[in-house]
Amino acid sequence: MIYTDTRDSSVKVNFRTAVLNGMNAATGGLYIPVEFPKLDPSFTNRNTDPSFRDVAFEMAKPYVKDEIPDNDLEAIISDCYPFTSQVVPIDPTTYVLELFHGPTCAFKDFGARFMARTMSYFNRGEKDNLHILVATSGDTGSAVGSAFHNVPGIDVTILYPDGKISPLQEKQLSTFTGNVRALKVKGTFDDCQALVKKAFVDKDLRKKFRLSSANSINISRLLPQAFYYMYSSIVVKNRIPQDSQIKDPAIIAVCPSGNFGNLTSGLIAKEMGAPITGFVAATNANRTVPDWIATGEYNARPSVATLSNAMDVGAPSNYERIKALYSLEEVRSMFASYWTDDAGTIDGIKQCHEKTGYIIDPHGAVAWKAWNDIRGGEMEKLVKGEKGDYTKPGLTANIPAWADKVISKEAAAIILETAHPAKFGATVVNAIGREPNMPERLEKVMALPDNAIPMEKDYDSFKSWLVANL
């Protein structure tokens, strides 16, 4: 498979180069495959549920062809996924895709573990360590730290915004030792991401060190996240006729979105033949992409702090990939665009629990509220000409191609539940008056000592620290 660059289509590199470089230092662009091979329809149309590992192997194989032999790829996938995603029906047309069954209780375990093992595979025989720089607004850092902890030949530096993530999330980031270090930056996630991006294009720094990324900047994070879209959509396609009166439903993936890596992974799955009709891009008050979809103008802005903090991104990196792959009209045809504020997030947790009994985290709650509003009449209002006001919480003005399926009650949703609700206990208590159950693996981390290093948000301070410590 050949990979090109979002900013220069003449660039042609292999998977190993794309993974180890993270992004193209010469242009600042992000790597994307030149094509998305379709899985055989006999696989995607099967009447029995596949195993998650089978899906992962079949999807990964064409992207690593001639670089990772099948036997090695099977071993990597087996090591990556001693856990799986779980599809949980919560009403006749709504399924929650639980992505928190990995070691750090967040969806990013799926991508980070695959990335760590492919990087380790490609790094064999290198004399110098590979240095991973990663900015996080919540769950990325802990997933990456866990995935790379004690991996030979690789060091990891995690940057997170001081005071802008939940206490449990910070514990998961700040307690690593050995080859994983955490920097708490006096700024926002966007400041953290800007430091990482600047380091990647710093020619002086790259002469000194081999650098790579572990954010959704890196293509090896995006590809494995497509696995659970394919898996869940096949499972739901098989299950819906048994659970409801819908015979041929439109399956809508409702994705809580911040840096838009997760939704981009969904697009990869759809391109490969996943039975997904469309998407809902559900964001919090950091509504840069919904505004772009509504107006046609992309205006990055400083991020604002919200209860769904992993989505607090004002300049989402993967907008660049989406724009490189699709026209704005194609995006509007595939996506419904929705955003809500903190009050809406609390309401989403409360409504979901009252109507279904399911306890959802603040990020999943944004997706739940989007779906509940869309199927509850908001989409029909748009179709009838009641234009949405994109500056206010709710559905924005575009009408996706699948709108009629929602209005005729022939659509089902997969709500991506991206983190365990226990990671946001105070918010959940505020919404429903009770604590969610705490997984044992989260209880253990709360007793560990903090090792995070304070860092200013200016690049010179960051660079000096890297030079002194890498």
C-alpha cells in the first residue's frame, strides 16, 4: 500500500515510513492511503457475527501488504486485543458500542496498542531509540502510555493541559515511570498539540532525534479504530431484524468528536464496505467542524473547557484528512452535524439513564443527545424547511442523504461510548445522583504517586527540555 500526503499528492511512502514519521516533516501534512480496498462482500454481508480479531486481520492486511507477513500480523493482532468492543442494545433502534474494555478504559486502547506493536516491529534493529511525542486532551495519553510502557527501543513523552482533564484521567497520565514521561502544560490542548506539531517540523530537533507521533495524526492510530466500526456495523446489521420491525435499516454511526480521528476511522470502514449509511458528527462547544459543515468556512479557534474534555479541540487535526478525501458537499451528504453545551451533556446523561437505564459517560452523552434529538423530530424540522441555527446547540443546517430514513423510522444508531463513565464520576453523579461502578483497573491507578513534570507552553522551553532529557 502506498501512502500520500494531505498537502502534497506527489508524496509516495510505504506504511513503515508513514508510521515511524507520524507526519510529513517537509510539508506538515498527514499521511493517507492512496486507496481504500474493499473487503469481499461475503465477509461484510455475512449472517453470523465475525470475531473482532478476524475483522482486524482482514482489514489491516491490505494496508501492511509486503511489509508485515500474515503470520506476524496475526501475532500482532492477537497481542493487541485480549479484549474486544461490545455492542449493547439499549432500545429497539439504538445500540451502544462500548469501547472501554481495554486496559485504560477508553477507545484509544484499540488504536494505541496496534500502533505500539507495529512501531516496535518496524523499529527492530535500530541503534537509536524512537521518541514518541503525543498531545492529549484526556484519554489518548494514558492509552499511549499503557501501550508503549516498557516497549524496548521506544520512549514516550505525553503533553496534557494542566487542570483541564479529570482527576482520574490525570492519574492515568502522571503515574507512568521508565520510558514514559508526562508533561503538564500550562495551557490548553491546542497549546499541547501546537508544541508537538512544531517539534515535528523542527529540522534541528529532527537531526538530533528520531521523532514520531501517537495522536490520531499517525495513520497507525486511525486504521485500527476502523476495526470496531466494521465489527459493530456487521453485528448490528444482523441483530436489528430480530430486535425491531425494521427489515432494511440505515445504520448511522453517531460519533462524539474532538480531533475527528475517530470519525475519520469510521469513514475508512465505510470506504472498505462496512454497512454504515452515514454519520453524526457530535461535538461539544468546540464546534469548529460543525460550523464548517454549516457555513463552508473553516475557522480554527482556541478550545474551550467542557465536561466532555477529551473533545476540547478547537483546531482538529483530522479535518485536514476529511477535506483531502471528500468535497464539502460529499461531507454534507454523509454527515449530520450537531453540537451541544455542558447543560446538554448533563441532560444527555440524565435522559439516557431515565429512558434506557444505561449509564453513559459525558462524551457518549453528546452522541446520545444528538441521536435522540435527531430521531425525535429535529431532522424532520430541517427537511420541512425549519432551518437550524448553527450558532445555537442542536442540529446544524445541512440535510444528509439518509434523512428520509430517520423520518420514516427506518434507521438505527450505533452510539460510540468512548470511555468508561467512572472516569467522570462527578459529572455522572451531577446528572443522575449516583456513582457509576469503578473498574478495578481504575481503582488501582488512583493509589499510584504522581510523576508529571510542569511545563510552560512556549516552544523554546519545551525544546530545551527535550534536548536535555531525551
